[in-house]
Amino acid sequence: MFFYKITFEDNEIKEGTTKFPQNILTELIGKFKRIKAFECYKEELIIKKAEQKELKNERRTVKKRAK
């Protein structure tokens, strides 16, 4: 499963999940809005990033308590 995030020129954001990210790209080619950014992540990568962010937040909390 893939997670995707599309940002259009007018800053509208579309997010979702798909098994076939290439289908989203072919669907978007027919759209009239201009795409500013397209991000696509494999499920495991998202989980790893979330875990790293949690660790960062825990470290910050510990530092604040130490002061």
C-alpha cells in the first residue's frame, strides 16, 4: 500500500492511499490544475518516519524536564 500527497498550484492538497501509484499520475494528467508537488511513500517508510518523530519529541520532553 502506498500513501500519496498531491499539492496543486492553488495550494489545494489531496491525500490518500493506493496500491498502484502510477494510476494516480495517469488520472492527474487529464486534470487542468497544475501540480506543484507529488509525494508518494511506501507504508513502511511512513511508519519509520512517525517513529523517528516520536523519538525526537520524547528527547525534547526529556531536555525540557532536565532544565
